[in-house]
Amino acid sequence: MKRVLRGVLGGCLAIVLSSVMLHAQAGSTAQITGVVKDTSGGVLPGADVTATQTDTGLKRTTVTDAKGSYTLPNLPVGPYRLDVNLPGFKSYVRTGVVLQVNDAPVINVDLSLGAVEETVSVQAASPLVETRNTGLGQVMENERILALPLNGRNPVDLIALTGAAVQPDGAAGISSSRSMQGGKLISIAGGQSAGVAYLLDGATHNNPYDNANLPLPFPDALQEFKVETSALSAQNGMHSGAAVNAVTRSGTNQVHGDAFEFLRNHNFNATNPFAAKNADGTRKDDGLNRNQYGGVLGGPIRHDKLFFFAGYQGTNTRQTPSDNISFVPTAQMLAGDWSAFASPACNGGRTLTLRTPFANNTISPALYDKASLAIVSHLPTTTDPCGRVNYASRTEIDEGQTVGKLDYQWSSNHSLFGRYMATSYRQPPPFSLIDNVLTTTVGGRDNLAQSFTLGDNYILSTHAVNAFRFAFNRTAIHRTSQDFFSYPDVGVNTFSYMPHYLLLTMTGGFNLGGGTESESTFRTNTYQFGDDLQIIKGNHQFAFGGSAAYWKSTSLANVRSPGTFNFDGSAVGAGLADFMVGRPNQFTASGPNNLFMTEWYLGLYAQDSWKVNDRTTLNYGLRWEPYFPQQITNGAIYNFSLDGFKSGRHTSVFNNAPPGFTYPGDSGFPNGFAGMNRRWSDFAPRIGVAWDPSGDGRMSLRSSYGVSYDFVNGQYHLNTAIAPPWGSDVRIQSPVGGFDNPFLGYPGGNPFPLPFDSNAGAQAPAQARFSAGANYLAIDPNIHPTTVQSYNASVQRQIGSNWVASASYIGAYTTHLWNMKALNYGLTSVTSAVLNGSLVTCVPSAANFGTCMNSILQQRRVLSQIDPVNGVLIANLDAHDDSGWERYNGVLLSVERRGSRVSYSANYTLSKCSGLPSQQLPNVQSGWTDPNNPSFDEGACDVDRRHVANVTASYQTPTLTGKAAALLSTWRISGLFRGLSGSPLNVVSGQDRALTGISGTNQRANPVLDNGYGDTSSITNYLNPAAFAQPAFGTLGNYVRNSLYGPSRWQIDMVLARLVRFAPTQNVEVRLEAFNVTNNFIRNNPIQNIGNATFGQILQAGDPRILQFGVKYAF
């Protein structure tokens, strides 16, 4: 809390002292256009047109041109009155005009002959049909944001309701444990899930570390936001999928505010269907207690001049869900009898057979590894014959968000603004709250995000407006962990950079620790400057401008530094059995993987909105976005040349590096510390047309096409630094020394701890050590940025006075998606090699063929076959590759009703997305499954959802009088429905069956039946285990990636509220909210690893019905 308060005070001081602030900016504003005519249809030049924002008194005036046209650009959102005056004609006044973000209503005016003193008043809302802009978009205004049931009160979740939007599976679309809470990954209209550009008050609001959004203001502090996608104007850039423009609320001439409290308690909620059972057979509830509270206050400091707005929201959550599932050794298994564990009852109908020499599924306890037994002594016990254990994980979360804003109307031509926001999130590690070592897979959080924006909006003339803005954003992400024990603590001969912490993963068993949950710190600072100039000349509205940004990021991570053992069942036949006899398939050790990164961004544009005639508008423009690759300031970046390796060419930077590598400082190394060439020729043309066929603004036909670029996030090279001499990541396949002594036989022995400390960010010394068998991710100096061609066609029609319907085709073709290509994979044609002085020959028909081939993987690798002496210095060597692509085609149908008491919105998207995948955070062993044939991984996109439907509705009873008022007045019922078809499933082997050294989580299974589904209405047999088999050793499975789909899901959320007024400007609202009101069983995807005993089963579900009670006082 002290950090937040210090930030608020500092931000407010900066606002007061600053002289460069902005009230309305391009991207968060609106405009009004139209033509003024007389009653005979003749155009009227020289008419004065004035728009007055009724909340603040801000006025904007222009004069119609020779064709009677006028444009009032860069207007702050909100309610307006439009006045038109011309000598000899009656004055025209139109009220009820409400401008929304990026709105461009066409308001034509007919003036009648008469004295100016006579007034014609019109009460009318803004037009419903878009007749100028050619992008596709929808606004979520403050009234709807506050009225709808919003679970968690995170406005970003409402983006999914705008149509053609899908969140990736897993953690509700949250980017990662390196991200700020409130940030979400959302794919819109086939765009990349990290490809949405967020702007708050006209300034960038993305976190460049993961390209997700920074937290948006909580609902009471958010005015509105608009989601736009598909071939947007040239003013939009930096990301290609969509643009989300949000506006913070402002103070007005009237003091206004509210105070609220929302409560949840487990006693009112349904229980999770996978929760552990009580003694009486009922499911345990999660013990939820959640309290969300806060308020806002805004008003004038000086009437019509200076306004303030401030708000705070706090959230405290306490919960103990018991739906976690793991498998641990049973007493029977510890006694040597694995028959129950291997039975069909424990393996989805399949019989498991442990491999020779363990006959009859029996293992002598004398063969159990001592370190394994030491770990088992810390595990919970179970009476389940399969070893299944359901356990709880305690959650205690404290969140806070503070928002402050000042607006100053310097003069009628000059307005200023400044806004500061801070969001904090704290959560201790579950293991610090509950004594169960299985909970160590999840760490704690101590995170802070800050956002500060200043700007200036200046009217140069009646036909020119300039907007300038500056933004500073900061995230400080700190993962925390709780000590339990390390590998040296249980007798394993390794070194850990984290005392009393380890990482263990197991197929079909249990996991300990979390590589992406371990103690780590990630800090990112972003600075942005932008300027937009709009000039109106005749029928043309020109816009010129650009944006420059710079970000600096520091990552201090421990993803592998505690040491990681993986047991996948390849040795004995089951992950648990491999663990008990101490035979891991892989051991990984590394120093900390640290990243010190800076990057520049520049985008310049020119565009024109040309009103060809009264019915047709042509929008065209060009954006220039040169690519400036990230600079890795500690030099942890490198290129690799196969020709250089073959010729024995060594770097001049490091004395001990293998041949073929070049580093910053080498002659010819590109672009300083980037390893990639700058790209100056990245131009993005945009063109679109809007046609109003009848000229009455009630129908439009629109189409547009555009090219845009997307750029990798700031964490993209986080694993590049695992290479020597910084991280020296070592991965030993089937270690000769087993679990107890994994470095036995490793050249040079255990290289850890490293003599070079990479935490300081300094460049490594020339004499730094290069460990043998290390892993590398080399950058291609000529790689292209991701390129997107998007196109659309739509028809929109107003029906009656309140309804509008639209139908849109949306298409996108994305190229140059980044992934990894293995260069130093294992050759299956090599079956014998010298290991530790002895010749090892692997016989394909032998039971231990896979284990044997793993033991000589290093000798079988491509580079070892070229140069056995230098080849053994390099294990996995992957290179960045931009051959990924995706194609999206969709139809979006929507209907909307706007009204004072009744509102309704519905949309339906039918789409298909396919292509080759990309990675947000690449790693070795994680790229193309077949390095020589990337097209082998073609399939449905991970975010492919064929059907998406959304409905939102709100109804408020009228204000009545008399006796009926007490019971029937001012009730409101609101609800939303969201339904989606299932997401793609990738049935994987879980083992390196191809024997290439590429991860088994990428390699796919072999289908043996035409239908891979079991009973899709079931949770125990959604996928049929009998329909898949492990590929033969040395081959890749031929299951087509993402060719099966998980269960569909739908959910209804509702709010019942009563508004009680006790003064003209004061009221109390009482709310009852129900999320998943029908308590629909929302099934998650099944287990997709055929090596897991629970393959094909669904073991987790979405939230059951949750009730929330709320009260709000507003004035």
C-alpha cells in the first residue's frame, strides 16, 4: 500500500507541475461531421457549427465550407449539444448527442428561413449506422459496463463479448506467471492472441514484456472502450490483431461519485464437481470469502476550467479449493506390488505392463532409489489403489487499484490532461499456508503496475487540430517461493542456485516445484511519445503523425537453476515407476536465465478520409513501421553458421566457444547487441470504402484491406541466455548415474556453480567457461517481422429507431510467424557410439532400445556426426524460423438495440483458422516436430473456435408513482450469455519416440481407429485410449495436429438490482449477481498425453454457480 500511495502522490505532483497535458487525444476521442443545407436542399456555406459538451462546458466551433460541409474532430467522449447558426435562418439546436470513443457520427442539418432569434430544437440520439469508418468495431459504454454481471470486475473480460474474440485455453487467457494480473491474451478476428493494441486515454497501454494489456481502470473509473479490428486506418499500429481504445472517467461541473461493496461467501455457492469429498460423500466447498470495495469521486476545482477525478478499488480473496489431483506411490506400490496401479481400472481401460526385468508388474523394494524414497516420505498418503490424491491449495490474495486524473480547459482552443494509475497484487505461496509439498508447483506474487499519461490538445484553426501525448508505464513482477527441500537435501549429487527448492516433473504422477513459479523478478519500463495532426481541406480530412516508444526490461529468473528431473515412463513403463527406481529420462541444470533488453519502436503514418460525395467515403493511408530488433545489452545473443562450424571458424569474443558461433563484438555481427538486421522497408498500406446507398444514414456497405506488422514481446529471448557462458543450460538424456548422480560421465563433471555471475547484467569475460553438451537458441539475422493482411466486407442496417443489424465477412492471412527449428537433432540412422570409453550398440528389437538410444543421443546429433570433437560441446541447437503462417475466415452477424430502459446486443461468429503455430516464448526442444518439414505441424490454430455466440441484455422497469412505485419502480435485470464450441486438442506421445531429442510434448500419437472420441458426454472417456498408440521408436506419430476438439461450453450470468432514490441526485443500488446462474457443468479439456494414466479423462471444470451481493451509493 505504501508503494501505491507514494506513486499516487508522485503522480499527482507531476500532473500539477506539468505544462504538457492532454484532454482529448487521437485514439480516445470522437468527431462529428455533416452537411448544412436549406429546406430546398441547397448547401449553406459560412454557417457557424458549435458542439458543446454538456458535462464540462467545453465548446468547439467551426464554419461550413463552400459545399456546406463541416467536421469537428478530436472531441472528448460524452454528451453534446449541437448549435448551428446562419444569418437569415432560424437557429438549430440538437441535444441528446452522445459521442463514444472513436465515434464519427454524420449529423446533417436542414436550416429553415427565419430570424436567428428563432430556434428549432431537436432531441435525437447519435446515428446507429457507421457510414465513414471502414474498420469493424463495437463500443462498451459505462452504463453497460456497470450494468452487466462482470465476474471479477475486470473490464477486459467484456472484450470477449464484442464478437469474433477468443481467449486461449488455460488460466482464462492470462499470459503467464511473468505477467501482471488483469492482463489477458485475446485473439480477435484471427489475430495473434498477443496482437491487440491497447490505448488508454490515447496512449499505449500494452505491457511490451508479454504484449498483453496493462490493467484497465475498474468499472466505476472507466468511461468506455471500443474494440476495432480488421484493416484499421493507418493511424493504428504496433500490433496487428485489433485495437482497444479505452477512456478513463473525468470530473465534470457537478460533483459526482459512488462507494461500493461486493461480497462473496462459499456458503452461497455451488461446489466444484471435482472437489475432494467429505466423509458423507458430499463435495468440499472452497471456503471462498471475497470482499471487493472502493469508490470514485469527481468534480470541478474551477467551474468550466479545472476538473478532478479519483478512485480506488480493493479486493481481498481467501479460498481453499480442493480440486487438485496428483498420483503418488501407494503402500502396495512401496511394497513392490504394482498390479493394481497397472490394471485397466487405473489406466482408462488399458493394461499397463512394466518392462523387463520387472515381471508381473512387480519391483523389488530393494531397487528403489534412496533419493526417491526420501522424497516420498514428504508426500501425502492415499488409500486409493491407483495412487490418486485430491488435495487443497490455499489462496490469499490482496489487490488494490488507484486512479487519479486532472483535466484543464486552458482556453477554448487548448485543453490539457494528466492521469495516473497504480495496480498492486500480492499472494503468498500456497506452501507457506498449507503443509503439503504438492502445492509447491504454484508460487507467490508481489506485483505492481503503474501507468502515467500526459498530453496536450490544441486547435490550430477551425480546420486543424494537433494532439500530443507522453506516457510512462512500469511493471514490477516478483514471483516468490517457499523453501521445502532441494536435491542435495535428499542425497542427489547436484548443485542448486535455490537452496531448499527443486523442480520435478512426471508423466502420470506428481510434480514438485514450478520452473515458471520459482523466485524471479521481471521489471519493464516503457516510454512513449506521440503526435497526431488533423487537417480538414474541402472534402478531405488528412491526418499525419506517429509514435515513438522505448522500453527497457530486466529479467532475473530461476526457471532451471534448481535443477530439473523428468520421468516420462520411457525406462520402466510408467512415470512413477521410473521415479521409484531412479531412472529419469532427462536431467536439466542451468544457471539463472537472465535477460537485459532494450528496444525502440517507431511508427509514422499519413492518411486521408475523402468524402467523394454525399454517400461515399474513401479512406486510404500508408504506415511506416521500421523494425528495430531488441538489443540484449549483456551480449547474450548470438548467430550460428553451419559453414562456420564445418570450417572451424571461432569467435573473437570468447576463447572457449565452439566453432560456428558469432557474438556482439565479432566482425560482421549485425546491429550491435541485436544479432538481427534492422528492417527499414516495412510499409503498411491501408484502404477502405464506406457507401451510404440511400444517403439517409440508415444503411451502409463497407469494405477495407490493410497490411500490418506485429512484433515479438520483450521476453522472447529469455531462454536465449541459457547458453554458455551465461546460463550454461545442460540437458542430459537418460543420465548414466541415474537420479542419484546425474553428472556421472558428463565431460568435465558438474559445471555448477558457474564462475561467472550473470545477475549483474555485465558482459561475460573472454575466458568464460563453455560447458560441454550445452543448449543454444541462435537468432537468424535476416528474420522478418510477422506480417498480416486483413480484409473485410460488411453491411449494416438501421431497423426502426433503436435497432441496428449487421453482417460482416472477416479474413486475415498471417505470414512470418516465429517458431524454432532444431539444427542439432539426433539421427535415428546412427545406432552405435562410444560412450565413456565403451562401444554402445542399440538393437531396435530390444526392449531397452529407446533408453539405449537416449544414452547416446549426444553422439547421434547432427554436429557430432560432422565433427565429433566439437560436436559434443553442443547439445540442442535451435534457430529462430519465420515460416509459420495462419489463415482465418469468418462471418460475424450482430444485432443491437439501444434504449433508455431496454438494451440488447447479440452476435454470432462462424469461423475457421488453420496454419502453422508460433511461440511467444521459445525454448529448445519446442519447435517444429520435424525440423526438415515444418508443414508436418499444419493444423487448426490453437484459438480455433468454429462457433462463438454472445448475448447481453438489460431491462429496467419504469419509474412509477403512487403505491406501485415502492414495489415496482427502478428494478433492473441484466444478463449475458456466452457460448463457444470446443477448442482444438493435440494428442501427444509424451515421450521422445522419434529419438531426435525433440520434446515428447510436441511429438504426437498414432491414431489406430478412425474415430478418436470415446463418449463425448462423459468425463472419464472423452477421448478413447484404444484409438491411439505410441509410435514405433524412430518414427513420428501421424495424428494431425489439433484435429480433434474439446467439449463446448456455455454460461449465463445475471444481475438483479434495485435502485432506490432518496434525493434528486442520490441513490442506493442493491445487487444480487449470479455467475453461471444455471450451475452448468463447464468441462475443461481432457488429458491429451497418451502416456498419462488419465489420458482422455476430464479432470477439471470451470467455476460452478457463484453468487455475489453488492451495494452501491451514488451521488
